[in-house]
Amino acid sequence: MSAPISYTLRDASGALVALHERHDLPGGSKRFSWRGPDGTPGLAGLPVVDLPLYGIERLDGMAPTVVVVEGEKCAEALWSVGIAAVATVTGAATTPSSKVLAELGGRRVILWPDADPVGRTHMATIAEHLTGVAGAVSLVEPPEGVPAGWDAADAIAEGRDLAALLAGPPTPSLAEALDQIASFLRRYVVFARPEAIVAVVLWIAHTHALQYADATPYLAISSPEKQSGKTRLLECLQLLAHDCSGIAITPTASTIFRTLEATPDATLLLDELDAVFRDRSDKYEEVRAVINAGHRRGATVPRSVPGPKNTWVVKQFPVFGPKALAGIGKLPDTVTDRAIPIRMLKRKRSEPVARFHVRTAREEAASLVGALAAALAAQPPAPEAEIPVELPDRA
């Protein structure tokens, strides 16, 4: 095994934060490790999400445009040809914190994902967090036919036209981005009413612009019988909604509030809630209470947790965040008056849908989410929107 390649990670002021070592292993695989400024292994408790962007200290007021890539190797490759670049060092599964991304404020940011679904999702999530922060956001679209994992360093090694790649396609308008999401949904889901797809698309956009909202309407997906498309709609939402990790079946209360504690403003998809609301015993009382409370920003639920010296203390857990609730039958009024109702019916033979292949759908959805995030960054919602008088103050 060759000697590791060491990258120096500094904050915007130039202060040394950590050393990131890359170990190239036999067979083409690689392993990374961290060391503190004094060479001590590890990060001494510093969360990875709070690590600065690699190369951030090289930027100055004269660099109005910056390319964001995944990994130091790609950033160095771009700097070698005179292009200002920074790199995420969190790994594609994690997003740098808002404090870290704030260093890009006011600049035109070009996000260059690795050519795979994970890389696209990584940069799409960063684009969401740059809404209202960056002056403009766009994404590089990898050329057709490149291998999985193809990146900026590969483009330079192959002599690609970097100017054309960085120019990329024009950022879609918000209306165009929403239309593309609607087309994606129509391919896999049949809605009982034409206005339902409009509501679902706008709700998806709402999850990506949640920082502008003081309240979040739930998406109440119901049907009179099984096999009416509820689960397929949830599967699509899992790919399109903001920060959505999966579908929770008859979740517990702690599943909900601990998820939101770990990932504030995450989108939760809760299925088979008919069982939760049909059972009037104490078994699901906590779940009902958490769902009923979570539509307002700042809402919390108190729980006792272990404290110092064998004591117990009360901790407030956040419960605010967008939620899609699915079940058979009618959801209770306490939920529906906080929700957008989406009634699903079993589709007819004359209403075909495309076969849902997760890998293909995930890659396409990541591109759509990136376009939506870029459109929202260019056209953020107004801080104070006009609320129709038909909507009660509780909505």
C-alpha cells in the first residue's frame, strides 16, 4: 500500500482545523482517516458536518464564482487549471452544516456532483441549504455515457471542455422545475382528481423551502381500499421530498421526535396510520399527540431522560416538520384540519403507469430535486406570503 496522501483542512481565516488522509488500497478502493492539528488521530469530538469546506481559505472577495465538488482531489484538480473550487469532506451521505455553507454566501455557486445517484443527491441537498444564501446556484450535468463516479478530476484528465460543463443548462424557472416533478409523478401514480397532483407538487416544494414557513400542512393520503397507489406515492415522495430517509410503518412517538431531533425539518413519511388512529387504546396515544402538535414551528413534546448522577430531567423534543400520513379509510378531524387531503382510488385498466424501478427513478428524481433547489435558490419564496381568507389561521 502506498503512503497516504494528506490534505490540510483550514477554516476561512486560514487556521488549521484537521488533516485528512487518503489511503489508496489494492484493487482501487480507498480509505480515509482524520488527524487533529497536532497529529492526534481523530477529530476530538468535532462533528464532521461542522468541518470547513476544503479550500475555503483560498477564496476571497475577488472570487464571485466558486465550484463545489466532492472530495479534495477534485478541488485540487480544478485549482490546477485556474478554477476556484472548494470540496465537501463529509462524504456523500452527509451534508455540511448551514454554518459551514454560509461561507459561500452571496457567491454564484456551481455544484459538480459525482456521476451517480448518491453524488447527485448530495449536491441537490446542498443546493437546498444554499437557498437564500448563495447569490445563484446551478448544477453541472455529467455528459452522457460517463462511468459511475465520474467527477471533475476525470473531466480534466480527459481534456473535457470545462467552460461548457460549468456553463451547463440554464437554471429552470420554478414553474419549469415544478412541471418536471409533476411529469415524474404522473408516470408512476394515478390521482383520483387532477388538482391532487398540483397539491402534491406544491407540498414537495414546500418541504424544500421549509425555512420560510411557520406552519406545515400535512399530506393526508387515504383510500377506501388496498392497492390504490398510496405506497407508490410514498415511494415517489421518498425520492422527491426534502431530507426523507424512508417510510415508517405504524411509527412510535419516539421514532418521530427522535428522527426530528437528529435531522431538524426532515420530511417524515408515515404509513398505515389507520391502525394508529383506529386503535383508541393508550398504545398509540403518544403517536396521535405528537402528530397533532407537529404542524407549528417550535412545537415540542416533553420527555424524561436520564440526567447526571442517576437523576431524570425533562427534555423538550422537536416535533415540527412536514409529514405525509397514509392510511385506509378516514383520518380523524384533528389531523385533516391540519392537512391537504389526497384521496386515492384503485386505478382502472385504462389508466396504465410505468413500472417503478428504484434505481432509475432515484437517479431521475435526484436531478429533479437539484433543479428544484436551484430554482428555489434563484427565486426564493417571499418572507410573508398572502394567505387566502378561506384558509383558517390554524392551517
